[in-house]
Amino acid sequence: MPEGDTIHTLARYLGAALGGGVVTRVRVRGQVWPDLAGLRIQGVSSKGKHLYLELNNGLCLRSHLGLYGSWHRYRPHEPWQKPERQAVLVLEMEGWAYVCFNAKEVELTRSTGFESRDQRGRLGPDLTQDTPDADLIRRRALAISPPDTPLVDLLLDQRVACGIGNVYKSEVLFLTRRPPVLTVQQLSLQDFVDLYGSAARLLRRNLGGGPRTTRAIPDGRGPLWVYGRAGLPCLVCGTPVRRERLGREPRSTYWCPTCQGPVPAPERAA
Ligand SMILES: [Zn+2]
């Protein structure tokens, strides 16, 4: 298994390999955990950087790979590619040893189901801290928001991802050339990559304080592209900027109907 693989891909891979299998022996940091022998792995899932191996007794082996962790799979007697002392978790089952080297954390925990339900009330990933994981944000959006939720509401929903306020909302939509009337069900993974990647760049650029700037062009035409510029010419194409109160809890949204239009064609829907 390649290092640097995403946890999500890893979870899918391990889910296919381990799902339904019976564990014959589990070792954690060299110690055998006898209570786990004979249990069945019901599923493998990931949340953020955590990987969960769900067992059929309601417990769950959670691991966090940190910077240096990786999973390998070996046949019995096959030499390992890393020293045994670096093996944090070894799962033996059905003629294979699945070895997690250099994990930052491994623990036995409650099933992820408990935490999943709790997830809805929690804040999403902090866009000022992390390089956004668009796939994770998309999964949160689909879990939390009804499919017809307008994009203008989604961007402000701090449970999906944390940090976008009303000014950044309009600026991100303009910079990524997305019309504000899109709904969650019309968004592709690439839309999430573009929207939340742009938001994270703007938020981090502005962490130092001072006037909020999304447009670092010193031509005297202002630090923002569209926000607060209703009726003024778009700084890219000259079309008057529109302003409307959009969303379920209406908030001012500014956009350029030329740069960000037209309304999406059906093929946009992912
Ligand atoms: Zn324009």
C-alpha cells in the first residue's frame, strides 16, 4: 500500500480487503489483545484523518496515521519492509498480516455510529487551519444539508466547514465564477475543491488583520471584487454588479451576472 495515500482511499481499500473477515490475532505495540480474537470486522470507515475498523461487538479500532504512518499487507513469513518495532498495530486474518507502521494513535473506542450522529451538531473543518479536504467537506454537506440547499446557505454553514462569513461568501463565488443560485445537489466534487480551496486561501491571506482583502491589485479600485459594489461595473467585465438577499435566511449576496452566469445547464448536475 503506498504511503501518502489518502485515508479515504485507504478506508475503501481496507474495507474491501477486511470487511466481513474474522480477526485471528491483534497486536498493539507488541502486546496481544486477546479479547479481539475471533471478532468480525464489519466495516472500515474514515473521518478526517481517523480510520475506524468496526468490530461486531460494537467496538472500534481507531487509528490516526499522523505524518509517518502507513499500512502494509504481508503473507506469513514474508519479510516486512519496516522494522517490527515500528509496527503499532498488527491484524492477522485469513492468511494475511495487516500491519500499521508508525501510527500516531491507536485505540479501542466505541462504534463510530455514536459519533456519527453527534457529528451534525459539530463545527466542520477550520478553513484557516487546514488545507481543505474537499471530499470530507462534500460528505459533510451531503449529510447535513437537504439537496436543494442554496449554495449561498451552504457556504455560511459552519457545520460543513468553518470560517466563511457573508463577505467571503460573495467573493468566493465571484473568484470561482459560480452562480449563487446553485444548489447542493448540483455541485460536483470539483465545485467543492474550487469553492473551499478559494475560501481557505482568502482566509489565510487575511489572518494577519488589517482591512479584509480578496483583491490584491493596487489600482485604487478597492480590496474586494463584488461585495458592497451593487450597481458598480464588474472589475473584470464591466457588467453592473447585482445585489439580492438570497438564501433561506436571506443575506446580501453580490455577484456579476456575466462572469458568474448563466444559470447552470442541467449537465452541471453531478
Ligand atoms: Zn463580470
